[in-house]
Amino acid sequence: MKIDPQPPFEKYRVYKSFRQKEGRFYVTLVPSDGAHRIMSFARYVLSVRLGRELTADEEADHEDGNKLNDAADNLQPLTRLLNQRKSVLERGVSAEMVTLECPECGQPFQAEARNMRSRRKSGHNLFCSRSCSGKHSIKKRAFRPLRV
Ligand SMILES: [Zn+2]
């Protein structure tokens, strides 16, 4: 999806996309000449807020720990080392979260990793909402083949 470029990226065409593997949003920056660049959407938003690009040693940290919450006021610049320390601390006290794609509507959402492991074992899918879960089980019932 093309988005409006904001300073300091006004010289680029900017495309936003979701990357399933990393579980977060990214932007592709395409200059009028030369090679394109890819950075996390969080990094893009924080650079716009600060009015400058982050340095190689800075990372965009999500204050609430939710990697999908790329709101400008949820982001702060942290050096790589501090960010690593922070995530180690968070893992110790709060649940490990994973990003999944809802098998019914295809939207990314977050779930607790331990929750996911137990559901997988029992052969159930995880959904973004109760309504998606409901829709999915109705479909499954409708297409179940007849036992002979
Ligand atoms: Zn859904």
C-alpha cells in the first residue's frame, strides 16, 4: 500500500506492507534514482516524529511491547544494547507473545505463545476473535465429508 512520504523521507516513494515472518509492518523506500531501502514501519514513524533518521545504533522501541502498535507516541529510540536488555526483562515478567494470521479473515493479531502451543497440540486453530472462530467452525461442519 502506497503511503504519503513525510520528512525526512520526502524524496522517496513509500510503500507499507505486512511481513508475516517478522510479524510486523515494514516500509519500502524507493528513491527516484538508486536502490530502494526497507525498514520497519516503527522505525519510519519514529524518524518522522524526530525529524531525522535513526542512526545505525538506534532502534525503534515499542513502549507497550506490542510490535504491531506503531503509533508515534508508543515509540522511543533505544540503542541496540538497551533494547536487547529490555526485551530480556520483559520476557521474564510477562507472557511471550507471537503474531499469527487469523485463518478466517487473514488479519494479523497477537496471542500468547503458550496458548498457541496447547491449541496446536489439540488440533485447534487460533482466531483473532470469537466471531471468526465461529464462522470457521460452521464452514468446517458444512464441508465435512460423509462417513461411509
Ligand atoms: Zn479473524
